[in-house]
Amino acid sequence: MTHIADTLSASPLARLHDDARYLDVLMAFESRTNGNDDANPDDHFLAASAAARLGRIDPAESWARIALVSYQVRGHVAGVIRATNLLGALDFERGNLDGARGRFATALMLARQLGDTSTIAKATNNLANIAHLRGQTDRALRLYRAALAAYRDAHDQRGMAETWHNIGLRYRQQSALRDAIHAAEQAVHHARQVEQPGLLVLCLLGLAETEIERQQYAAAESALDEGGTYAAFAGERLLELEVARVRAVLAFRQGAVDRAIGAAMMLRDEANRRQSALIAAECSMILALGFKATGRVSRAANERDAVLDALKQLGAVDLLERFELDWDEVVAASR
């Protein structure tokens, strides 16, 4: 069984990356290469991965493309797979779901040829994320279960945590909250075994959002407090934005609507600067609901139109359906 990550384990940059020292990765990479595109493709890949985690999408894409071309020229199939998968993740972050799906499918095909169980699982999980956003419920759950089985075979605790997190999100959006809380708790359990702060933040966010849906606000706040601490430690700005976004959702649900609106406006501006289309759209959802709840009808209508346009452009069918349900609830409550 092949593990692509093993080929990077001896690199100094890889050790920094494994320790989640992403700013150090970028500093070391930039001082070493000085803009030289002929540098080791592994270094370009690691710099791209670190930049992506820090929300620096443009340099991440540039370095990942350089790594991909270099891997292709060298006939380094494992490198082609990891660079392709990363470029798919960047397409996903920008909201280009068709591009992301094509790259993830290519990575999956190559990983199967190479017999790389861990990357098969990762690409399958990524394809499930796209199916999930597009409202393909049965396909998403089938792919998530396949990814979970592959991660178990690869003894990959990180992958298991990520996939349980995604399964929990799927169930939460179906309002199957008993299944959702079980999946969220499993995700946090596996994340704690890995000792990677960014992963734990992701899973704690899933737990917090599930507790919000269950109206267990104290439990949600506790998960957010822990997640916020680890997000600051990890230095992953997109995760910090996600923690702040979920805090705004919690504030809205607890009746602190003006506070939720203020937070969402600032967060959306930063999400747009960092080219995170999904976070920006989710912040617009908070704004539309908040303006509607406080009687600012014209602003609510404008934000609602922006949400519908953004979610349709993303192909985020599930989020669109959930937003419409939330909108109808706010409308009914304001009558």
C-alpha cells in the first residue's frame, strides 16, 4: 500500500508543515527559492498547501500549478496526484465546483492506479463534498461511507475525523440531529488523536453547529471557545473566520441579531478579500435573515437576492434549500 505523504517526510519544509507551522513554511520557502520556479516541486507543493491553509489562495494556486507541471515533466505520479487534489481543493474554495470535481476525479483515478489507499479516501471524500453541496444526498452519503472505509484501511485518523465531520454536516442539514451529533462527536474524538489544531477546530465547529441546531447553546459556546483557541494557535485564518461566522449564527439564534449582523458584515468583507466564496455566501445568509428579523425589509430583500445568486452560482443546492426554510421561519415570526 502506497502513502504519498511518505515521500515528503524527509524534507525540512515537510517537518514544518506537519507541525502546522504554516507561516514558517512560507518564510523558509520564499527565502530558499527567491522566486525561482525551478525549485524542488515538493517545496512548491508544501508552500502551496501552507498558503491555502492560511487563506492565501492566489499564491497557493500559482505554486500548486508549478508543482503539478514539474511533477508531470518528471513522471512523478504521486506528485501529480497530490498537486491535482490540492488544485481541486482551491477550485472548491473559489466556488468552481465543476473544476474541482474534474480534478478530484482525476486524482481518484490516478490514486487507484497507484494503489494509494489514503489518497483514494481523500479524493472520494472530496467528491462527496461536491455531491453534498449539490444536494445529491444518496450519492454524498455513499461516497462518505466509502471514504471512511478507505481511511480505516489506511489507519488514517485525520481522514476519519474529516469524513465523520462531513457525515455530520450531511445529517444536520437533513435535520437528522441524533445521527448528526453522533457523527460530530466521532469527528472530535478522532481529531483529538491526531494532535493537529486545524483539524480539531474543523470538527469542533461541526459539533458547535449541531448543538446550535439542537438549541444546546451553552454546549455550542463551549465548543466555539475551544475551537477559537485552537484556531488562533494554528494560525489558519479561514478557520478563524469560520469560528467567527458560527459565533454570529449563535448570536442570531440567541436573539442578539444586531451583533450577528455586525459580525457577518465584517466577516463577509474579509471572506471576499480571501476569495472564499462559500464563507462569503454563508455570511450573506446571516445578513439577509438578520435584516428581515429586524424589519429592514429593503436591505433584507437585497441580501436575499445576493444569497440566491451566490448559492446558485456555487451549485449549493442544500444550502439554498436550508436558507429558504430559515427565511420562511423568520418571515412567519415577523408577522
